[in-house]
Amino acid sequence: MKKFFLSGCLILFCAVNIVIGLSTNPLPASARVRQSAFNPDNPYCSEYIRLVAKDLHISVGTLLAAKLDAKRDLLAQLVREGKLTQAQDDRRMAILTERLKNDPCS
């Protein structure tokens, strides 16, 4: 009987800690939903990209391509320095390219 009581208390203690932990801790940054440039609730990102391109006298497409090229150059440097493998570089470039298509502010 004592074992069942202790087991029940342990289960209750764990359940209470889980509920308290979930209710008081905010989600980590990786679990939060990012606002996309195409999200109507965040028109500032699209406007920012447009204004930067305008100030540089280039198209938005050219600006986004330059942004991707800069990231590509940085990853290539990391490969040359041995901090990334070519496979890691390829994977990251695929992710960055897709992310830039969906969210130019990323």
C-alpha cells in the first residue's frame, strides 16, 4: 500500500511540474512562428526590402539575389576553412534558398 501511495505521489508531482512548466515557460525562439514578408500582419518587412532596393537603385530581385550570394560566399569560406563539409554547405544553401523564396526578410 505504501508503494502505491508513493508511486501516486510521484506521478502527481511529475504531472504538476509538467503543467506548471508548460504554462509558465514561453516557447523557445525556434518554436515560434516567424512572420513572413508576405504575411498581411507584417507589411513592414516587404516595405523595408523595397526601400533598401530603391535606395540602392536596384530591383528587389537583384537585392535578394545579392543577399543569397553573400550567404553563399560566407558558407564557401567556412568550407575552405574546414568548419563545414561540402555536404553541410549544400544542405544549408538549399535551406537558405527556400527560406529566401518564402520569406525575404529571413
